[in-house]
Amino acid sequence: MANFDNNFWLENAGIQYHSVFNVMYEKDKSVDKKKSSKIMWAIFMLVHPSSPLYNDPGKEATIIKTFIKDPKFKWQSVQDEIYAYKDCSLTSAEKSLQNWNELMQLRDKSLKSLYVETLDKKDFKALESLDKMIANTAKLFADYAKIKKDYEEEKTTMKGKTVKSLSDSDEI
């Protein structure tokens, strides 16, 4: 687990040499690069699957309010850093997992608001279409579950702890 009080640049030595992060690092004139370190930890909290806030649908606002503590901060101001962090710090499985998380949350919110709106309008043809989309959600969650399983397997393998199946260990 990451210690967010530590300096991000020291905990992740070498990342400041990435072209995008190097600009941020060099521009930061605060003592021990604390300002840019805090932003990088915020990016970690926002996008990394091992972040304690990873599954929080309101994490963007939460991180700004309770960690960055600057109501003027905008995620758009660090979009390049967010994309670069994803590219150089996440595995393919982690990137896929994150993309699916974002898509499923967006789909969930959109379907709910569309459904309410369509019910209010009593547009039963559109409602039938929405019902099909909602029914398809189960298939999408199954795909998501497979990606999550792949991610968990990758995470376990990376730690060097290959888990045997019950059949491999002759338990079944």
C-alpha cells in the first residue's frame, strides 16, 4: 500500500524522466517538489487499481476535496499526466480494467437517467429498446468479470505467488 505522505518522486524513482512528468517535475519550485508529488499521488489515487479509492464513483471530487484540498484544482489541467501515467504505469490488464470500470459507470448512469426520462415521456417503443440495452448489461458485466479475473491473475503472478487450482492440487 502506498504511503501518500511520502514523496511520490522518491517512491517512484525514475518516473520524473518521462517526458510528460519531467515538465511537471522541473516546473515545480516547491520544497522537495511537494506540490507536484501531491498531484502525482492524486493521479495514482484516481487511476490505479490498487488505490483505496479506485471503486469510488465520486473519487474525482473526493480526491480534490480531501487530498489536494484546492477547490480551484481541475483534473483537465493534468490530463496529459493522467494519460502518461496510465500508459507507463499500468499493465494492459490494469488499463483494460480501468477502461471497463469507466464505461460501466457511464453506462449505468446513462441508462438510469434515460430510463426515467423515457418513462416520464411514456415512450414505450424507446422503453423497449432500453430494456434490451439493460438486458445486455449482464453480458457486459460478464466480460468485465473476465477482465477483472485476468487482472487478478496477473497481479498474483507478478507477486510471484502462482495460485494452484483445486484440481492441480488434487483437492478435487
